[in-house]
Amino acid sequence: MTMNTNFIITLKNKGFMVLEESFLQHNWKCIKNEMDHILYQKHGNDYDNFEMNITQNKICVSVPIKNSRFQYKTHFESYFNACEYVEMHLLNYEKKDEVKTRLEDKDGKDGKEDKDGKDGKEDKDESEER
């Protein structure tokens, strides 16, 4: 991951510095910025948070479950593994809406029937005859 020089690195805990640009690009704001506690919140949604709590023995990570008030929590022993996990969930979180929109708009069909009254699928008998 390359760092964009337009973003100012502000995290006190440099172990999560590689994530800062991704959070900023996706409109997340840093609410808590301490060496042992980092909290990002989605702009306009108080329930969606990415939270990292750092102790001497482990890094506890909490990620949002989209369209829910629930979080999924787990822990890691290394910054690298914690960062990879957070980045994966951030990108998955942000892509869910994009995927849904693309599926609905695919081929100009959004679940509607074709002009001939069919849903775009051929009958089994018709396809076997060809």
C-alpha cells in the first residue's frame, strides 16, 4: 500500500499508520487516538466503528457488522495481522453497497422481466432443442 502525501499522518500509535489513509478515503473519522486505543467512526453513523485496543499481550479489534448495531471482536498478537484484518473488513464494508448497485444495474436489468415476459432464463426444453 502506498501512502498518499496529501494525508497527514496523525495516529499516535504508528503500528496502525498504514490504515489511516484508507479510513480517510472512505470518510471515516478518528474519534479516539491514543497509544493503546484507536477508534474510527463512519461519518454520519454513530453505530459503525472500527476499534483497536492495545495491551502488552494482544491487540483487540472490533469491526462493525453493516446495517446492525453489533460489532465483531477478535484479537491478534501482531500489528501486521491486526492491520490486515481491519483493512479487509473496511474494504468489505465499503464494497457491500457498490456490489448491490452493480448487481441491480447489470445489463440494465434490475430484476424486471424482459420485453417478451420472461425473466431472461430459457425454458429447459427450449435450450435442449438448440
